Amino acid sequence: MTITASMVKELRESTGAGMMDAKKALTETNGDMEAAVDWLRTKGLAKAAKKSGRTAAEGLVAVAVNGGKGVAVEVNSETDFVAKNADFQKMVSGIATVALGVDSTEALKAASMNGKTVETVVTEAVAVIGENMSVRRMAAINADGVVTYVHNAATDGMGKIGVLVGFSGGNEGFARQVAMHIAAANPASLSEADLDPAVVAKEKAVQMDIARESGKPEAVIEKMIEGRMKKFVAESTLLGQAFVINPDLTVEAAAKEAGVTITGFVRLEVGEGIEKEADDFAAEVARMNAKG
């Protein structure tokens, strides 16, 4: 497989590795990006343990709560100019309200909003604003109590990151602190029981390869892996993470002190996992001026 300059650039940006190391990793793995990241980690050449694709898509995440149900909805646009548009924000807020009555993204698109389907409302907005938009996804949570938090809020109830926290115990202030923690720490799951077994197995395989590179005996490696996997689980799960408000406690321990049980959470970030061609501010301004 031909290893292109753009592939090398993407790998460098996601790992912090040098150009030659990134190229070698791609060559060794026949251009498989995920395998190349793991290869770099095994060799100790990746500066970041977590991979994250460039988050380039724009738009907003809106949150809404009614009783014991909370929803978060992501609506994408091409540029941040549109995300700051009052008409776009009003539409997104309306879509989030509609989402309280459905349980999936497809059902949301087909649901009624002002006498039309949500999908039709968005399509008509595209025609008016002149920029592509889409309802990308929604997530819901049901609990005794639900709180929300929006990071980088563009207006009330919507911004770049939307968080829902389901809880019991009545301490809404503490639950809101946990929501802020989730926005910052981005846990993969609530607890170890909820972690994807495939993700855990892959991490263990990578850590085994890293440990074996040290040349230590297998018995020593097993002990090393045990400690590293314990750390991985703690850093990946909400309840195991050090609480940002009080790092001396885990979130689980802090919740216990507060008399709260965290039953679930949702975190949506605009453009998460979407790749988009690199652009620059001048080109974006020129494009907006051309529209009118």
C-alpha cells in the first residue's frame, strides 16, 4: 500500500510522533491507522495514549430535561458562523425539545416539529441558510434525577459539549459538579463493568507488547500489566477517576460522601469522530461572503 503524506500527517497529529517514526509505523502496518498507533505505542514513540481524530465538524449540542428524562442532541453545520446564528440555535433548541418524546435518532428525524418532520425542518433551513446541516445523533437518560451541563455554551442549553448525569440521592449540586467533571475528563464508561471488553483486551495486548520490549521476565511482566490495567480502568471509568473538584477522592468516593448514587451519564461533543478537510479562517470568511 502507498503511504501518502496526508496519512503520515494524520498519524503525527494524533500521536505526537516524529515524521519518520509515523511513516515507519504506517509501512510496518500496511497503512492501517489504528494498528500504526498501537505500533508506535509499543515502541514508546506515541506521546499520547489516547487517539482522537480531528474534531472539525461544527454545530451545536443541545440538552433538555423533563422530569426523570434527559436528552442530548447534536446538530451539525459546516461552519461555526452558522452555529452562532440565532435562527439555527432556535431550531436546535426545538429539536432537543422534540427529542424528549422519542428514543432514537431515526425516530427524532421522523418526529413532528411545527407540523413538519424534524428532517424536513432541517432541509428547509439548509435551503434558507445555504449550508449543509444534519441531525447527527441523540442520546437519552432516565433516572430519579437528571442534571445537565453545557461547556462552551453558545446560548442557554447548548454549546460544544453537552452532558447529562442521572443520579439518586437528591444532591443536585453535587450531581452538577460530576457533570462538569465528565465534560473535562471524558470517561469511557460509568464503571469497569460497563467498559467495552474489546477495548480492555486491546489495551492489555498493547501493554503486554510494551512490557516485553523491556526484556523483563514474563513473571515480572504479568505484575507490571496488572498494575497498568488497574490504572487504565481507573482512568477510563467515571467512578474510578480522580474527582476534579477534589482529586484526593475518586468520583465514587466523593459521591458516597455526598449521599449520591450516579446511575448513568451521557457526554456528546460537537464533531466527535468526524473527519473534515482542513480549512482556514480566511477561506471560511470568503465562503460566507460569497453566500451573501
